[in-house]
Amino acid sequence: MSDWTDLRRHLNVLVDGVRSFGSTGDLEIGESPRFLPDVMTGGKAAFLVPQKAVSLELRGDFPNAKLPDGTVVHPKALLFLLEGKRPEAAAPAAAIASIDDDIYKVAVTGQAMVAEHAA
């Protein structure tokens, strides 16, 4: 059994293996649902995703799963293929700037300016 804290931040739809979209509106499942073995718990979450996509995957990360004894664990993410097949990953582009410390490794591989931003 575990409580899934910060659900809104950790339940996403992965589009084409590269873009992540969070849920929109109210979550019927609640903000911190409890998962129990062999008991149906859950609800609905809605996602706005592009109309044309090669693949859609539902991804649930559990970075703050709390066990009944209070221990916090970080289990592997749950990943469910909803539609299509994830495209093969492209070869990484050369970084124009990067950060690599004990926690994060970030590489900026390009930049662009646009006239308008879709909200």
C-alpha cells in the first residue's frame, strides 16, 4: 500500500516518446490517492495532447511513495502504451551549453525564437 503524493506533477502522457503533457482540469482520482493491493481504487484524469501523434503513453512516477511505516521509497515509473509505437530515439545532438553536477545532467542542444507562444 502507498499514498501517491503530488499526483498532478507525476501523472503525464508522453507523446512520441519526447513530449510530456500533464492533466487538465480537476482530477477525479484526487491529489493524493491511496493504492491498495487487490482493491479497485482510481478515477479519471484528462489530458490535452496533439491530434496527430505516433505514440501515446501514460506515465506515472512515484518519487514520494510513502509506505505505512512512514518510509519514503522511489519505485520505478509505471508506463502504459495507450496508442501506437514509440519511435526510436534520435542520436543526441551536440550540446551548445551543459550542466553536470551530482544531481542533474542538463544539455542545451538548440534554441529558437518564435513570434507567438501557444498558451
